[in-house]
Amino acid sequence: MKKICEAGITYISVSIDSYDASTFADSRIDGDLNQVLAGIRRLAIYRDDHGFRYPRIGLKGTLFGHTQNQLPGIVALAKSHGVDIFESFQPLNTMSTYIPIYPDDKLTALTTDEQDQVVSAIHSDMAKALTELKPVQQFCAEEGIAVSNSGRPNGIRSNCDQEWFYALLSGDVTPCCQIKSPISPNWSLISHSIDEILADKLYENTRFNLWNGLFPDYCKGCYKTNR
């Protein structure tokens, strides 16, 4: 907690898919709600007790048909443990890199009308959620954080115009938040600076290819590959 606060990280988002521990554990492989909540609480307490302003803690998550009405309860639980920002909720993500983190029996949601039902439920509960937690867009505007991530259109073909710099828990950087596995040992914040990673030829080539619509297999399922 000390290192996180001293690093000056402005914002951390945490995924909570259910307010019930057993349901949460059933929604993702190795899911442990109590561990997640304890981590949030420890960070919030350390930050506040030691006079740090940051990081602020945001909430996001994935809902299924059987949890589509749990958003208000999840927000209340998260807020009680120190979350103060609402980021987003979604149905099961169709990206190929997300599929491995979900139990096999949940993947049927991808082939039914469950997705639309979940989206409708989320939209229905959003207004209440945003009275309990600050919208992430408002937080970013107040802090001067560019949140649009709209990038620069290619102008010729569909492309990936991601602007942000992503890092996994391991410290490995990837060119997109959807990529969950390290690509190059030279893209590690443990051993390389951000400037060194951005100047790495493989990183430059990867971003260049994505911007030109040359998508590798791990991009399958992303809406930006289908525009």
C-alpha cells in the first residue's frame, strides 16, 4: 500500500461481479470477494491515514443473467469498503483474451439473448449508482485526465486508435487493456522506464500495425477490429 500511494498513482479500478462471495467465486476463476474487499479497505485506510490524496478507487464489473439485478448492492458494498468512483459495468466480454478468466459454464451467455438483458438491467440501475459514486468521467475532468481514448482515425481503414499505456499486475506493459499476457521482456516497468518501452522497436511496430488495422489473433472479438 505504501508503494502504491508513494508512486503517485491517481486512479485504480477494481472489478466486483457480485455482492455475494460464493456467486463472485463462481463468476470468475479463482475469484475471492473477501480478498478483493480487504485489499480495497487496506488501500483506502492507508491512503487516508497517511495523508495521501491518491489513488482514488473505482468500481467496474461484469454481470450475468443471474446477477443482472445486483448492481445497486455491489455499489453499496464497494462504497462501504472505500470505493468512491463508478467506472462501468458490462455483460460477458467477448474478447478472446477475456474468455480464459471465466468458468466454462458461464460462456453460454455469449450465444444467447442474455447479453441484451444484462445491458438493459445495467442501464436501468445506472442512475442510482451514479448518485452513490462519482462518475469516472467527472473525476477525470476534475483531475485533468484525458479519458476519451478516441485516438486518431486512420482515414483509410478500420484501426485500433488506443491512446493509453496499459500495465498488467506483473508490471508488464501491453498495447491494449484487452491483452492479458506479457508480450516482450523489454516491456516491463520493473526493468525498463516508460520512455524505454515506448521507444522499443517491437512496441512501436505493434502499435503501428494496430493503427493500420493489422490485427493479431489476440484482437479477435474486439469491436475495433470489426468497424
